[in-house]
Amino acid sequence: MRSIPTDLLRAFVTIIDLKGYTRAGERLGRTQPAISLQMKKLQELVGTPLFDKDGGGNSLTEAGEVVAGYARQILALNDDMILRLSKRDTRGKLRLGITNDYADHFLPSLLAGLTADGIGVTFDVTCDLSFELLKGLRDGRYDMVVAMTPDGPAEGAFMTWRESLTWAGGPMAPPFSETDPVRLVSYPEGCLYRRAMLSALQREGRAFDLVYATPSQTGIEAAVTSGFGVTAIATRVLPRSLRELGPDAGLPRLTDVVVGIYLKEARNRSVVAQSLAARFADMFVGRTETVAA
């Protein structure tokens, strides 16, 4: 029975996530020719091409998609095992920067999973706007950041994926007239949800009023639930208290955003962050589409 080394699978997944051999080599500390040799070896072991040459060399074949799915599961199990067996990894501290809505939606299940697995990592969590989180990572204030970018990943992404956005309203939100200003509830300036709403409305020449701005996710939910206005949010983190407003609501389509898990540069990366990165990626990415970094 053939065995596939995890370093080949990690290189394969990194090429997919960073959309290229050169960037994958930079991330893994290898040259581009070395990464190419690893992919040649991997394809020899599985007995079939994994990359579609007609798609520019980075698109996956059907077999490549299958291998990618298994590779992520294998690497997640491998990293979880290493994390649980290493006392240094399981007793460290992670300085995490994350957006409010992702913290509310994902952190409870993440922490419950760590507790169930006996992983005693401690957390120092800061919730902020994405551009502030990425700046904090560059300044050395965080070990890991989960942040959004508008047009593509920022440098240094461990994993990125695309999120669709939706308009969200209260339980009784009515359809919107094209002649009435849209009442917007949002985070402060700099928030990508806010940017997406304004861009969509301006693109169609729709009038709007910014009626409520707050850095608090709870404050946004309260304002929208009460019918004071509408907001935008990533579709899969939509709170239960809000209702997705579809095309029949009379609002323009919102553009997607790119979400990424970002780690400090390799030479300054904490053991805890490195060990938890795969677990975070598995939890956040799920069945979403990974994109270029």
C-alpha cells in the first residue's frame, strides 16, 4: 500500500491556497523547483494529474479536488495530534484578533472543541475592524488574525476563502421602495460591510441614510431587529435575530469579500499559532471556496 508523506500534501494544499508554486515555496521555506519536484512526486504516488494544464497550471482536475479534500482532513488530524501530544503547544497563549461577527459565530464551538480535546491554550482576544486587525498583526500585537479584505487576500495569508454578503433586516422588514432612502445600520467607517452597502447603492444611484453606526455587533443587531434600518453581513454568520433580505426586498446585490487567517511571519510565529492554524482553517473554511492569497 502506498503512503503519501504529509509534507507533499501540505505543499499541495499551500499551492492551492496561495494560487502558485512560488508563493507556496516562500510560505514553506522552499524554492519553486523544490515545490515542483514535490508535486511531481505526489502525482506519481496518486497515479493521476492533479492540476489542469488547460486552466493555467493552478486549476485542479477532478482528481485534484478529491485529493485536496482528503489532504485537508489528513493535515488537520496530523496537526491536532501534534498539538495534543506537545505540552508546550497545549499550554501556550494565543493573541487572537478577529472580527465581531466571526467571534460571535465561531468562537463558542472552537473553544468547546479545544476543551473537549484537553487542549489548554489560553486566549487574549481582540475584536476590531479588519484593517485594524491586519495592522496590529504587522505591528506584532497579534499571533493570529481573522480578517476580511475587499478585492483579494493581503500578504501573509495562511488560508483564504470567499464569503458572500447579504442584506439583513428585522423580522418584519418590508420591501424597499426605489424612491425612498435606504436606512443603513453599520460598523464605523473602514468596515467592509459598510463599504459594500455604500458601493452597491451608489452603483445603482439609490439614495441612503447612515442612521446608526456602532462598533458593537450587539448594537447593530438591536438596531436592525427593532426595524431602525438594515445592514450587511456575511451570509453564513447571519445572527438568528436577523432575517436575510433576498432580491424581492428591492435592494442591490452586494459584492463578495475575501476572508483570511493570517499568521505572523514565520521567524516570529508562535508555536501555538502554528499548531492551531489548521484547526482554525478547518472550522472557518468548512465547505467554502478557497481563493488566491
